[in-house]
Amino acid sequence: MPTSTHRDEGYIKFSFAHEAAPAPAHPRLHDLMRIRDDLHEWELIGVLPDGIGYGNVSARIAGTPRFVITGSGTGLKFPIAAEHFCEVVSFDVAKNSVVCRGPLPASSESMSHGAIYAARSDAGAVIHIHDRVMFRLLNQEGAPQTPADAAFGTPEMALAVGRLAATLPPVACLVMAGHEDGILAFAPDPRSARNALWDVYARSRRE
């Protein structure tokens, strides 16, 4: 199992232990794939002009703290496929590290997903997207947000996400104030998380 420390997606260093394995199995994987491709078409998941990828979708493996998530460097992939996912077997927020298995390693965004699953037993899916217009609207509406000094990819951000998620309804969106244009949505299932984002997306385009 190779172990690496790297500057994932152009941001903060984190470490991972990755075991090469077939694509993970999950009863909601096909739902996740369709939802991820919807988000890609809306440009809420993708790659910036400088080549830095953004956005991930994940789903909890029922009855466990483990989850499946789109792998590192998949922002350009369209349509997404099962081999573009991996399973996060465990994670340690304090050490900013994950243990994962699958065709691809997990990205550092896995930390915030994991923090939500750890904070909420009812969370079955998490989506992380970027959109300037939605970010601005949610800020104007006073949406819940993490502290501005909690930077993306750091233990401080993951801890802040977990603390905030624990105070919110079962279906919610939150602003990652220390991560430019970053938004997280979570829900008991992937479609409900996607619909929460769609509501914000539709309203932001009417403004």
C-alpha cells in the first residue's frame, strides 16, 4: 500500500495511504454518477483554467464511517465512471490523512466529507461544489458558514465543517468561507443533497 504526501488539487498538503483495488461497489453508485455528471454540466464540478480541479460527490457505506467518493484528479472526467471513484476506509482529521482503496486515491476534499459523516449519523451523501454566484447568494442570505480563517484542506476546516453540520437540519447547504466559492451540501441520500443545491442554483440564476 503506497503512502504519499502531496499538494492535492493545488491546495494544502495532506497524506494518504492508497491500496490499488477495483472500483468500489455501492448501491447508490449509479445515482452518484448521474448526479455528478449533472453538476459537471452545470459547471459546479470541473477544472479551473489553471488546471486545478474542484468538486466531489460521496455516499456513506451504510452502517459504517466509510464512504465512496470521486477520486483525485477527476474534474475533467465526463461522463464519470465507476473507476473514477474510491473508498475512504478511514481518516484522521488531526493528522490530515486518509486511508483509501480503489483505482484512484482520494482527494483532500475527503476530509470535509468525512467530518460530516462523523458528525451526523443521518448523513448519507455529501456534495462539494464551487460557484461564485451561488456562494454570493448564500452569503447574502446569511447561510451557515465555516470561519473565514479555516482554510481549505486543513484540519481546522474539517473540524469546522463537522461542528457546523451537527447543528443543521438533515438536508442542508453550508458555505466554506475559507475556501473561495466553496459550498457543501449533505442529506440522507444523494438526490436530496443534489436537490438542495439545485434550489440554490436556480434561485441564484434568477437574481
